[in-house]
Amino acid sequence: MMAAPVNPSDMNMIQGSYAILPSLPAVGGNEGVGEVLEVGSQVTLVKPGDWVIMADAGLGTWRTEGVFHEKALLQVPNDIPLLCAATLSVNPCTAYRMLCDFEKLQPGDSVIQNAANSSVGQAVVQIATAMGIQTINVVRDRPNIETLTEMLTSIGADRVITEDQLRKPEMAELFTKIPKPRLGFNGVGGKSATEMLRHLQPGGTLVTYGGMAKQPVVVSVSALIFKDVRLQGFWMTRWKRDHADKYSEMISKLCDLSRQKKLTAPVCTEVNFLHYEFAMEASMKPFISSKQILVM
């Protein structure tokens, strides 16, 4: 392996609270990029020198070397940035599928999302921008909100608002300048998700892919009856297993966006693999908008 991120799902797996758990003893990490060093005589899908990512979760990427079946790997081009390749198979894929699979969006439409500074959120901003879709990005208020707003704007965010602003009547003015969203992405849960629901168009869809607040998604009866909003969930691991034949095509499209500099790696901190404890601790701290990347 060359580089592997520390994702929230990795930590959940270690804590024993994730939907899939490996048999112990196990190697942590579900995402990363490696270089093929040697192959068996019957291997045809990869060759020495190829960059590869994992085709599924649970294989263990926090390691320097590993032996895998060729079908457990997917070759990716080595002309994209290393950190982009290392963070390609989870969060950008989640963002891409949510943008494509739940509503038929057209250029000029808008989407709203919380956790906009997360890796998924940053990918949503960039992929949506490439598709001509406007983004309304909700983040928690914090001391460095101006810096965070500048970062999100620099990668294409149309609007950045705090969760407190999301609850205020002034949101009505925003929607005189940008269409109300038909699609929302929830990575938080709790009040944040409830407030986003209020701003969806009638018949709109809220897709939940995470629950960082560890609070339930609460929806009013009126939103269901009178606005006909739809609540759906998305889990990238399930999608990969149900659509294995389409995974390579999606990765190819994301690599093309990377080559065009329309999709970059999330803001990240590179950590030498020997100091993995630092990366683990940093990944659990609040208001850290930097993905921890273990570099082998």
C-alpha cells in the first residue's frame, strides 16, 4: 500500500458499531491505493507497476504490503494525484451516486447538504459543479467559519451557511436567488436533517448517508402529507455489491474528473504510517476539516 485514509466508517468498525465487521484478528482500513509488486502466473487483470484500489470494503488497507485475489482489486490510472487515488473509492463514489440516482437533476438545479466540509461534502460540491448543479452547503458554526467558507467556495460551493442560519427566516431571501433544492444529502441527522427537510421542494428527496450527530432523523407529518417528501438511505458498500458490473465505469468517470482538475482530494493531512496513533486521534476530534491520510 502507498496511502490510505482514516474514514469515520473505519473508526466505527474498530468500535464494533459498523454494519459489517471483519473476523478478528483483522487489519483496519477500507480504502486506499497500492502498487502491484508481483502477480501469480494466472493473473490477468493487473500487472506489476499498476496502481490499484479495493473493490470492496473490509480488506484492510492500513498495512505496507498485502496479498489479494486479483478480483478484490481495481486498477486505476497512475496519472492522477496519489491522494486523490487513495480517497477515490468511498466518498467521491458516494457523492456521485447520490447526485445521479435519486432525482433527475438538470443544470441550474440545486441541492442542499449538511456536513458540507466532510469528504463526501467536498466531493458533492465538485461533482455537482462539474454537472452545472448549484450547491447550498450547511456547516456547523465555528471560530474559523470564514476560512472554511473560503475553502468550500474555492472548490465551487455556491452558498455556505451555518446550521443556525438554516433555521432563520432569512433563508427565504436565499431562494429568490437560487432555486429551492429537489434533493438533499444528510450526513448528520437530528435537527440538522429536520431543518433541511423544510427547504426541499414538494416531492423532494432527502438521502441519508451518515449520522455523525448520532441522533434520529425526525420528519413532521405535514412534510410527509402536504409536501410529499421522500426519505431514503444510501450505503456505498451495498451499492458496490449490488452493482459490481458498474463500479469500474464509475471509477473511470471520477478519474476523468480528476485529470480535468474538476475533482481533487479532500483537504487532508499526511501522516507517516509509523505515527498512526496521531491520525486515529485527530480523526475523532471535532471541527477538524482535514482527512487524515496514512502514507506508507
